[in-house]
Amino acid sequence: WLKPPHSSPSRGQSPPLHPRVAGASCLQAAHGHEMLPHSIDALEVQLRAVQERQELQEQQLEKQRQTIAELQEQLAATQREVKYLRAEGGMSCSQTAVEVLADSRPEEATEEEDEGDVATYEFDLSMWDATLLIFFDKLGWVDKAILAVGILLNLCLQGMLLIVVMFDMLDNPYGTDKVEEMMRWRVHTGHSDSSFDGVDGKSLSSRLCSRTLWSFEQAEYEEMYDYLYKEVPGVMLSVLAIVLWVLTIMVEYRRMMEQALAIMSLPAVPANTGDGSDNHRHSSIVEKSDGLHIVGIRPAMRIVSMLVLCVPRMVILGMLCLVGCQYLAQTASLADIVLNAMAL
């Protein structure tokens, strides 16, 4: 019945555990130490997967940055090309043109840049430009014959026009003889007693100057009066018409000079031998997607084209300028000045 004495646990000491409880705690601690390495391996695997994913995303991001940089360079090149085309004035900046330039291949862009450095001459819708094709081998004999007839008709028509205007339409309407006749009419008819109006007390000359008559003399007097004594005299209208005519001639003269410079600037190509061996390499006309391009001319044809096209064209332009200016200067009627300027 006696129990062994035991002392109570002192302050600061934990009470003794039961043997079963102590055994279970030891088993849990041992099992935790065994599971710890497996948890670290799993975390390392997850860490490596995250790092690989991060590297893949960084690579994709770098590729996207390079793509954006390339697109920006293409856009800048397209904008420069559009500005160049606008400055040249030969082409409108539409959305279709921008898309075509943006989608063009680098080789085509390089070829266009090389061609843009070379001065070009585009044919106009005139007989002078069309006749230039006669001096190349690309056209057949029928086409050359048609162009030859066309340039001959052109020269004949313009020459006949100049001859008619020079010999039939450049007479001074108020020459010395006519002025003397007008003075004689004033003395003998305008102030004669037979033409005196006794009712109004005015002579024929007085009624003419007051612009109350209805006759040929009155029409002539009103035409001269309108030309000389209007608020804006007819001299100013004549000068304006002459200036416009000279500017029109200058535009045609510039076109003629561009054609002459284009012919002189063409590279020389050798004449065809007839066997067809070198014709493909020394062809003076090249056919491209936008039409025929003249890339060279034979030396003999260069001289002939200058003599047939440029020299007659320059002579005709000079004669037209002189004859037109004289024709406008000698026109006294204000309405006829405008009509003649439009006709020229």
C-alpha cells in the first residue's frame, strides 16, 4: 500500500513524459528528417522550370523587339520615299502607293533607288516626241512610215500657218496712208458745209467726237477711243496677252531643250551587225513593266534626230513667238485681243 515517494517537478522543468508519448515523438522527428531532402529536390526542380520559362520569355521578348525595330526602319524608309515622291510632284501619296512601297522587296527598292539617281525624260503626247521612235530598231517599217508622214504633216501645217500670218495678218491697221486719209477726211468732210447740222449747230466732226453718229466712221472712232482713253487702256491688255504668249512659248522651249538634252545624254550603242549575236546586249530600247525605256542610241541616229527634231522645232518656236507678239500688238479691238490670245 505504500507508494514510492516522488517529488514534484521543480519550477522551470517540464514534467516527465509517458514512455509511449516519448516514443511517438521520436518517430515523428525521424520521419521529418527523412522527408526533408525530397522537398528540397522538388523545390529545385520547380525553380529550374521557372528559370527556363523566364529565359524563354526573355528570348521571345528580344525577338519581338528586333521585329519592332525592323518594322520601324521599314516605316522610316517608306516615309522618306513618300516625301521624295511628293517633292518630285509626279505622283500622289495615296494609301495604295504606301502599301506597295512597304511590301516591296529589298531588291526592287534598291533598283528603284538606283534609277532615281538618273535623270529621265518622259514622252509627251505630241508628234515631236513620238517621232523620236523612228530612229530606233524596235519599231517596224509600217510604224516608222506612219510617224514620218505625221512629222511631215506637222511641219507643213505649222509652216503654212506662219506664212499666212506673216504675209496676210500683220499689216498695221493704222499706217501712214490711213492716218493721212483720216486727216483729209476731217478737213474736207468733217468740217464741210454740206455735213453741217443746222438744227444742232454741230459739224460732222463734232458729232463724231461726241459719239452720237451711227456710221463706219463712228465705229472706227469708238474702237480707237476704247483702246486709248479707257480707265484701263488697251495697251495694258496687249502687254498682258503678249507676256502670257511668251510664257507659253517658254514652256514649249523648255520641253524642246529637255528633249535635246535627253538625246545628247543617251549612251552610245553600237550598230546592229545583222547576225543577231549582240542585239540582245546592245539593244537601245528595253521593255519593262511600265513601258519602253530608251537606254541608248547609235551615234549616227543621234545626229539625225537632232537635225530632224530639235533644229526645226527651235526655228518654229522662234518664229511663232515673234509673229504672235506682233499680231497681238497690232490688234486694236479689246475683244479681239482676248480672242487672239486664246487662239494662239
